[in-house]
Amino acid sequence: MNTIPSWLVLSFTLLSAAAVQAADKSTSTIIRDYTDIVAPADQQAYETGVKNFNQCLHQHGFKFTWKAWVHETGNTYAYSYVSDPVPWESFDAMDTAGKACDATLRSAVNPHLKSETSAFVEMMPEWSHMPKNSDPASALIEVTFFKLKPGHENAEAFMAAAKKIAAAAEKSNWAVNYMIGRVREGDEGAPDFILVEPAKSWAELGKEPDPTVWKMVENVYGKESGQAIRKSVNDALQSVSSHVDSYSAELTYTAGK
């Protein structure tokens, strides 16, 4: 990490089940993500450093929660830290409050980093399908990155399709829960959008949805319209990748505890 409130989960991430519940459709609700890459030999020292950093935050009354996620697939020596969803202006207060522990961060954590990336994620409730009373402590999240082809038209097509899919999921009471966020300030190589699906177990995560997403869309809009929506998404995409993260209570900083 560079300084507390500079790439992604959500490894979003941008992006647990609780985050969607807090979103206000009338305002811009933002999550910040840091993803750290650690050498295998430095893993234990790195985790100890993060705990020391969190202890410093507690001692200074830091009032913002950061959830920690350990990458279970993909690069398994990666860790992501995701802020609670807040308005943009909250990051000014977050940055100021975290300065008291900058020295601890630099001495206890940074020496064990191979690299770190960061981005903001704007939550998009109208593109997401989450229950109103979901468990915020999901054990696992499947994180999918969408990189679009260049051009305004591709972004518009993807966003229109995402909104239609979410509306269909809501109308059909689809059993699969997910949230979508739009990546902001992610630098070169960052995805444009991120999708997060929470799961309580590997069994739940690996279970195939019935109906599938595209069958669900066809059931709501009809086969011809459903296929057109699917084509608009496929035509807009440059690449798709996904990985799974597990929640780490030990490395999470919870405000007020």
C-alpha cells in the first residue's frame, strides 16, 4: 500500500454484498481497492505488517472499514483491500486520518511488496441484482473483469445491456446475486467494469445457475430480444477474466473495534 485511503479487486472487487445494500441510486457511491502482490518468502512478514498497520489505525481511531480478500485463484500471492462504499468527499477525510500511520505502513508493509495497484469503483445498483437483506460476510467472491473494445459505442452498448439484464433478473426473481461496478482511475490495463458474485461456500460458488443468465434473459424478453442483448455484450467485449477471493477476518480493519 502507498498511503491509506494507490489495482483492483474488488478484487473488487469494488465490491462485496454489503456494498450494494449501502448504495444510493441518487448519488455516486464509490469503493476504493488496493491489490498487493507479495513474494512467497515474504508472505508471513507481510501479513504481520498489515496487522501492525491495522493496530496503528485502531490506536488513532481510524473510522473507515477496509475488508481484506485473499486471492484463491489466479495469483494466489495477491491480497486486496476494499473500502466501504462512500461518497467521493469521504476519501479526503480518509486520506487525512490515515496519515498518522503512514510511517508504520512504509516500515512494516511496503518492504514486503513486489507491487501494488489501485483503482476506484463506482457502484452501479441499476445494473446489479442483490437482495435487500443479504449477509455482508460472504466467505467467497467470484470477481470478473470486463475490458471493452475502444469506442464510446461499445461502452454504451455494454451499459444498456447490463441494465436490461438486471431488470430481467429483478422481474424473474433470479436466484443469482451479483453487483456491477464501473472502474474509475484504474490506469492502463485496468478493466472497464467489474462484476462480483458473493458465495458462502465453494459448493455454492460452483453450482450452475438454473436458469442460466441468458436463458433467464430470454424468458423475460423473448428469444429474439434475448439473443440480441447477448450479441451486443459479446460485440462490445475485448477480454474477460475472473478469479475467486476469500474473506480474511485477520487482515480486515473494522472501524470501532
